[in-house]
Amino acid sequence: MRQFLWREFVRAAGYAASGLAATGCHYAVMVALVHWAGWWEVAASSAGFLAGAAVKYPLNYWVIFKSSASHGRTLVRFALGLAAGFVLNGAILAVLLATMDVHYLVSQVLTTGAVTLVNYLLARNWIFRGPRGAVEEVRRVE
């Protein structure tokens, strides 16, 4: 049980690190579109979300989950999970912007927290599962 918990901790920490890279891309695109192009915050966040996804897929596939699943199957699953995250991101952000009197980035940070949890569960339990029905074991560096 202890090894299992350690592997999950390592995997979740790696997922968080890849998420920071993707989120950095997401936020950079969003802020640029809001401030320099005058886009509505939800539209800018949606474009940023897609940019972040382009960063996140290769990191998750090769580094975090060390998936042995085919890219054909994994990309389809990633696209479906991405669609769910995309809708959640836009919906939650729109609700927060309409109901909270705070800067849009505060609402986006709250939205990111909620979407990240859903995305991790989808990635861990469905998107990057190998053909044996389990995510590949995290290899310890010795």
C-alpha cells in the first residue's frame, strides 16, 4: 500500500508540474487576448485552454503516465476529455464572472482548480490507460 501511495504521489506531482506548464501557456494566451486584442474573458480563456492542451498532451503521454496506449486511441480520449474540460472551463468562468465582483484572473484561478481535478481523474483513469487496463507504473530513479 505504501508503494502504491508513493507512486500516486509521484504521478500526481508530475501531473501538477505538467499542469503548471500548460496553465502558464493558457494564462499567457488569455491575458494577451484580453489586454491586447480586447477579447471577452471567457473567449480568451477558451483559446488559452486549447493552447495549454497542446503543451499538456505530450508531457502527460510520455513523461507523467508513460503510456503504452496507441496515439490513435489516446488522442481520441484526450480530445473527449479536452472537450469536457473546455466546456467546464468556459461554464465555470462565465458563472464566476457573472456572480463575483473580482478581477477575471481571480475567477480563472478558481476555475482552473476545479477543472484540474476533473482533468486529472479523467487522465489517470481513462485517457492514458495502457492496453492492460492500468496506467504504467512510475519508474523510480535510483
